[in-house]
Amino acid sequence: MTEQRSSAPPSSSPLLSTAPVDDVALLAAALQAAERLRKAIGQVVVGQEEVLEAMLVTLLARGHALLVGVPGLAKTLLVSSLAQALDLEFGRIQFTPDLLPADITGTDVLQESDGDRKLRFLPGPLFHNIILGDEINRTPPKTQAALLQAMQEREVTMGVNTHRLPTPFQVFATRNPIEQEGTYPLPEAQRDRFMLEIVVNYPSEAEELEIAARSTSELSSPITSVVSREELLAICELVPRVPITQEAIAYAVAAARRTRPEDEDAPEAVRQFVRYGAGPRGSQSLVLAAKARAVLGGRAAADLDDIHAMLAPTLRHRLVLSYRAEAEGVDVLDVLQSVSKSLR
């Protein structure tokens, strides 16, 4: 699927017939694969359809996601079930205050064989395909920083040697928003590496009734693989090739720029309540997430609707609010709404 040419009208959407036949077939396969994943995970997780949809966007875009919600909302179950449905290696890191960087990345050990000594690298839990970082804000920034190279470059450097992480490699970290004691704020560089921040809300009454009935009865059968690694990688490679209108790209860039207080077009709410706005990685992630959302919907091109849908999950964790915002009860969504209104 080729990118839209700049000579085309900015608001026009590329037609499906302009895409190579292989990409058209792959788009149909992506739609079917997403439906199989939803069905398989729905066998063990009740509700949370919007959360799962955002996780699938992250998966196809090869990004990382931060899941924010109180305990008991199936965040861990969602991530582990996704790994099982994809037949990928699942690694879990329980972040605690005493966790060290080497406990995550691995370490070099001195090995002696036949009188010869040499260093051997023992990989840590980071060397899996799908990583669950449980309660990531419970470990100090020094340990959190061990994830920076892994999440951005998908490799780990130990001493003078660099070790490649497996493909695919994606981090889904959880954060409890209500407990502050014994926690550490995520550094801005760490938050910026998460493509999406996914808010996990309480289930509805009907869903909670089903959860109570299902979880207290006989154990359900384990999830079987419904999408192969090869199929997943092929779909992931399709996402960057999906065209997107120039109008949508311009909107994504403008939205990211208007979250910065120093920008001349920033709305008044941003100037008053934001200390630091989203960087270029924010607009990049917004465009890529929009493309992944289009693929999930079986559409051959991404447009403004996809940008609007992914705006809050992509940008809200990249904004640093001022003390004035906290004092006046202004949250990130209020600021992003003012940014959206300024773009109309």
C-alpha cells in the first residue's frame, strides 16, 4: 500500500483499488485476525472492549502502552491473554522499590570452563515478546530508566556488548492512579516512550454480575493461539504502508504543537495550565495509531476520524500540568478538549 502523493487533494482518501493486491488480501486478513483475538480474549475477560481495542492498536503499531486503573480490573489478565492468543513468549516484571536494573535486563556472569574464564550474559525477564510491567511507578527512576533503550531501540547494552530483544517486543505497563505512598513519578522520557495511555474503568453492573458468576464457577479452558507470529508480523508491516490524508497529518501535528505553552497558536488553557507539552514523538505516535486503527477496522486508509479517536490516548500522558492546574481542578482531558476546540 503506497503513501498518498502530495499532488492529491489534501482531504481526499486513497481508494482501496489503488493498493497492491497482496496488501488488500493482508488488510482482509488483519480484519479477521482482530476478530479472532477479540473472541478468544472475550472468553476469559468480561467487557473492557475499548481497552482491548486500544491494546490491539498498540500491538499493530508496534508500540508500548500504559494501562492506568485501580486494582482488580483485569489489566494483567488482558495482557497475558493477548500473549497466549498470539502464542508469544510472555514475561512479567513485578516492579518493587528494591528492584535493580539488572533484575530486568539481565547481567554478565563470570563462567569458568576447562580453566578458561569468560563473561556470559544471562538475559533477564525483558527478553520476551510481550512484557507486563506490573505497577511500574513502584520502582525508582533509576530502575525505570533500564527500559528506555529497550522500548526505543529494542535492544539492551550490557558493558560493551549490545543484545537484541526478540521480535516482536512490546511493553504493557500498569499503574495504579489512587495509591501515592511508596510510588515514584514516571520520568517524562519514560512516559514519552509509551505510545498510548489506556484508562481502564470499572465494568458495568451487568458485566460485574457476569464476572462474579464466571470467576467463581469452574475454571475456564486456557486460551489457544488464534493468530500466528508470522501473520502478526506481516500485519504490523502493513500498518506503516497504510495511506493517510494530508489533512489528518496536518491535524495531528497541529494538535501536538498546540499542547506546548510557547506555541503561538496554543489555546489559553494550555498557556495557563501546561508546563510542558507533547514533543514530536507525540504527533508521530498519533499518526501511526490512526493507521493501526484503520487496519483494525478493515479500512484501506486512515482519516480525521481515526486521529480524533486516538488523540486523547496518545497525548494525555505526554502533558505535564502546572501546580495551578492541580489547584484549580483542571485535568489533562480539559486541556485536550480546549486544543480540539481551537482546531475546529
